[in-house]
Amino acid sequence: MGLLGSIAALLALKSDDKATKMKSILPQGVDDCLNMGILPTIIVDSLMLDNGETVHYADKACLMTNKNQHGYVRSYGNGFGVSVPFDTGTVKYTPGNLYITNKRIIFTAQEKGYEKSLSKLTSFIPHTDGIEIQFGNKTYCMILPTASSAIKTFKLLKQSKTF
């Protein structure tokens, strides 16, 4: 099951949400390189790279964050008061761009953007429509139009041991 589908099932959301309708900006030929076991080089003018840093994946992405709200429902009557606790959960989607370089993972967005060193990567969990990226105790759930290409990029980086 895909990342959006599993969370949608938990929160009773429809998986036809706008997050699944992103148009890919991944350059043509990148998937062919990845299928041949070659890490592609993508030129990105808007990203500040360190010396020796190369972009291997660049595409639209949507960061999913779960917001839990806690509260109480109070009822008063006949001189008695009752408080019943409740929890609700909603998923917030933050659109942006995901870049994977040989040194960092970068998510650029108007809010909730991040950059993390690949050397700090704990794990990546592939899904059919996205990927979960974990750094220590922080996990980022990303919906991607080309999830399989991002997963192949991570696997090739792991094999090349460039980080």
C-alpha cells in the first residue's frame, strides 16, 4: 500500500487528494540512468551546492505532517458535570521540491522546509507513492510523483557509499 493510502485509511481521507495529482519535473532520461545503475547528474540553478556536491534527484514533493488535537467535551446538567476527552487527527500537506544530492537531502517549501546531511540518514522506507525518510527520531513522510526514482537514487547512493 502507498504512503498516502495507509495514512488515508487511518484518518478516513480520500486518496484522490490534490497531493497525489502533482506533475513531475524530473528531467527525462533520469529514470533510464537509474535503471542502468548510474547516478544521474541534474543541474539545478536555484540550489546552493557545496564544492563536490552533485544533485542526483530533483522533483516536486509534498510533505505530510500529522496534527493531533486533544480536547474535552463538557456537559452540565442536573447539578452534575461530565468531561469526556477526545482526540482528532488531521494531515497537513506542504508542497515543495525534494532534492537528493551526494551529500544532503533538501526539501524547499514556503514552510517546513529542511536540509539534512546524508551521513545522518537513519533509514528510508519506500512506498508506491512516496517515501519515509528518517533522521534519528524525526521522520519525514513525502508524497512524490516519481517515488520509484527517489528510492532507486537512495539505493544507488547507499551502494556507492558516497556519504
